Amino acid sequence: MIHQYKNNGYNIVLDVCSGAVHVVDDLCYDVIAVLNENGRDYTVAELKEPSVYGLVEEKLGGVYPAEDLKDVLDDLAELTEAGQLFVPDVYECMVDEVKKRKTVVKALCLHIAHDCNLACKYCFAEEGEYHGRRALMSFEVGKKALDFLIANSGNRRNLEVDFFGGEPLMNWQVVKDLVAYGREQEKLYDKHFRFTVTTNGVLLNDEIQEFINKEMDNVVLSLDGRKEINDQMRPFRNGKGSYDLIVPKFQKLADSRGQERYYIRGTFTRNNLDFSEDILHFADLGFKQMSIEPVVGDETDPYAIREEDLPKIMEEYDKLAKIMIQREQEGRGFNFFHFMIDLDGGPCLAKRLSGCGSGTEYLAVTPWGDLYPCHQFVGQEEFLMGNVDEGIKRPEIADDFRSCNVYSKEKCRNCFAKFYCSGGCMANAYNFHGTIHDTYEIGCEMQRKRVECAIMIKAALADAEAMRENAGKEVSEHEDE
């Protein structure tokens, strides 16, 4: 499968199944477009056949010289022979093997607090209640959760635990006690816990910061951007904004971690479709690691993103990508989560096919110990899998999640981004279509755009680096003269 697009002056060709990216001239781009019209992969032999040359010449005749067309086809044949173009999809036949793999639990999302001190207007957790009641996780339930994780982790040594809410800092003593318990268990079972905390920052102080820096592998800081945007959507329950209180705390924490092992996590809505300005606001505040996610809501919600908003959103991603290139070249670069892409390695095959591992490798635990596929399914009783006392009681739910992959979703099969998003969020699919074996179309459109921008940024920075190297060689040669 081939995907072609133009962005920021670059002609980009992505071979989906190999992951190879080619930046090409207009002639090569047009030749590939002619070949790609048939929607199939080509072999080296076919590219050298007169019929293929005739097809290209017929479509592009008079635009480019015949000899140039032949040279391009020869080049394409070399790339195909090298496994970098027109690579057939060999992954679908591997899905059954991936589904048969014995899955071990490697991560838990501990809902340490079903309560919150903010009243965010878009909160899927209903101010921390998750369709249920306010509650704080006890140390005993948390211990059982960590014991469950160890017992079901097989030979995996590194285990991940995210302290989540609501607002986890509202149950801070239990967080500290569970970290201490986890460290004790590491020695007994030859495991290593990677702890993470997601916080709105209201209760953050020096003592908590010191503990986070000592024990937490990562910390997620919730902030939506500019003061007026954040305070509109993330107020206290009395309506007062939270920006002025939390921003200085977040800046201090980020600096204390050397601007690493954290990220600012925002949400954009219809109220700030110019969200690139919020990301740049983060950067101007001194933050280096950031993400801003599109809100997901019903069309009846006034803040929800709708299909008609997509053109503006696409413009914003393009705008942000260009500014990021400029700032990187000026030495003021920053990382934007959705533009971070690994073109050389990336996720393993199982992850490319099946995604985040929710319901199988990753589970959420409520304050009273119930197990759900992930935090976004908490409170939906049809997805209640079991509890920390008895373990998984409904393995058929895990089986359904295990069978969910980019080939079980018809909309994913022919999507160029399928190996980057792995089929998207299953919770969003369920909430919009009543099944995890579907996709959230608006989210798909944004994901495809983010992948295109991420690849373009790589191309632009590589191009700039090559230009610098060539300039350096010319200076060196001139000095030698």
C-alpha cells in the first residue's frame, strides 16, 4: 500500500507495509501516482515490463521526456527490490498468531480517587464519580491490586502503575504507602514498578514534588493552554479558574525534572480550535514536553468537535508543524506527543496490529477493586471483568479485546495510518458505534493528519541537516584551496 501527499513543499511517499518514507521530485511523485491508481503492489519484474512503461507514458506523455520516465521506473524497481516500495501486506496472516499469544498483565490504572477538586466541563469521569459514587481507594484494595498485577505478569519484569482519578493527590497518603509497598515487592519477586501520577496540580506542593521526583517515572500535568481557555473549561466548583494557581507549580516541577519525564496534557474543544496557540503558549511558559488532545463528546455537547470543524483543525496541525520546524532550527525546540514518530523502529508487531493492550495487558482498578478494560470503560457494567479479590471472572471480555485489531475493523484495512494508530481508541469506537470493532471517524481524520505532519517534520529536519552538512563541506573545500 502506498500513501502520497504534499505538505510544506515536500512530495512525500509512504510505503505503508515497510514503513519506508521517500521524499521525491514532481516527476517521481507523478509516476508513482499513476502506478498507485490501480491500488495494488508491483513486483520488480512488472515495473520493468513495457506495459507498465506504456501506462505511465500514456498518462504522463508530453509532460515529461520519455527517457526521464524510464529512469524513474528503473529507480522505482531498485527501491522495490530493496523492500522499500510496493511491499505487500504480510501482516494479516499473522493476526491469528498474535491473538493466540498468552497475554500477561503489564500495567494498571489505579483509580486512587473517585473525587476531584475541579469541575472540568468535558470530564468523562463526571468530576471523578465515573457513573457511580465518590470514593477513595483504601491501602488494602491498592495492595491487592499490586498483588494481582505481580501474580498475572508472568515473566515480565517491568510493570507500570498509573495513579489516576479524579484527582490522585486527594488520596496522597495511600499513593505514598502503595509506592512503598511496591518497592518491597520488587525485591521479593524480581519486578520493577514504573509509577506515574496524573494530576491537576491543585494540591501540588514541595513535599509532593520531592516524592514525585524520587519515585515517579513520569508525571502527567493537566492544563489546557492559555489562561482564558483553561479557566473556561477547568474551573473550580465555585466557577473560579485554576490557571493562576497551577501554572507556577507545573513550571517548578518541570524544571526540577530537567524538563524530562513529564508532559503537559491539555484538551482542545470547539472553544479553542486555534489550539496551536495553546501549544505555543506551553512552549513560551518553558515547557518542553506537551500534548493536547481533541475532546471527545456527543454532538449535543456545545464544546464537542464536529465534522465541520475538521478543516480548521487540519490547518492548525499544519501551522504547528511548520512552527515546530522553525523553533527546532532556532534551538527552541519542544516535543509534541502526537508528532513524535519512530520511522526506524517503532512499536512491536503485536502493538501495531492490536493497539494499547486495554482489556488484556492494561486494566483499570476502581477504588473498591473492580477491574475494567481501561479507565474510559469504568462504570459501564457490561465491561466489568472481575475484581482484585477473585481476579478475572469474565475472560470473554479479554478475548473480545484481544481479537480487536486493524484487520477486524473494515475502516482500518485500507488506511495508511493503521500501523501508527493501531486502530484507534476502542472506548471511542464503543461510545459512538456500540462496538469496539469500529472506529471514531472524526478521530481517524485527525490521526491521519498528525501522522502526515510528523513525517513531514522528519523530512524537513533531515533536509535542513543535509544542507548544513553540504555547506560545511563547501567551506572545508574552499579552505583547502
